[in-house]
Amino acid sequence: MASQNTTLFASQIFSADYVVGTSSVHAQSLPSSADAGGVVKVICDSFTTTSAVATTETLTLCKLPAGARVINFELLIDSAMGTTSSKIGIGTIDSAGTVTVTDDDRYGTGISWNSTGRVPVLTLQANADYITTTEVAVVVTPVTTSLTTAKTFQFIITYVTS
């Protein structure tokens, strides 16, 4: 299966750092650490696909540390991407940096890309009890696609660690 990686993931892959990427759109107000039950962190980046995206591909967004609990996840889409829909999940990262998808819909399924603006993927209420047990990669797997050219989108993931 082909894969496209964000620059952020490429920089994280052999690093122990969980760096915060860059985005022209910032997350909305964050919950306090006391309310969230740990240290609140945000990771975000802008990503341009290198070409058309097929249903046999994955887009690897970033990695999350063991012990991370995602409390908010949004896509920010500048221009509609046709009738594309996707699943967003997690995968393992081997020593060569190769990602193997292990749970393709951990954070969402049926995510529509055919409008612009903020697309909520996950909110605090949904999936709030899942905590990563190992370091994982966050991956997008297209389910249906009419995406035939390169497109740019941003993502913002807010997570909590103890």
C-alpha cells in the first residue's frame, strides 16, 4: 500500500520529540490541565498531497506518544476535495519508519472532505476513554475518493498526557 507522509511525521519519525507543527489556524481555547486530567498538548500541521490519493493509500499525519488521550481532532479544508470520505485511525511504526495500520477507524469513519472549513473528526465526548499504550502514527485511509489532483489541508489534534 502506498503512503504519503506529512513533513511533520517525517521529522518526528526518528526523533523522541513530539513536536508541535505549524498551522495558520490555531486550536480553539484549550481545557485546563485540571479539567483534562493531565498535560494538554496540541499538534498541528499543513499537508499537501503529492498527487491523486487512491483508496489503496494512507496519509500519515503525525505520531503520538504512549499514554496520549486525544480529546479533539479537526481537519481544516481550504478547498473542497470532491466526494472523498475517509477513516482516521492509528498504526504502528517500525524501526525503519514504516507505518502499518492497526486500527483504521480509531478516531473516525465516514469523514467527509467535500466542504470547506473546520471538519470535526473527534470531540471530547467521543472515544475519550482510549489511551494509546505505545507510540502510534495517526493515519488517514480514503474509503471513497474523487481526488485526482494534489490538495492541501491542515489538521489539529489536541491530546492529554499524564
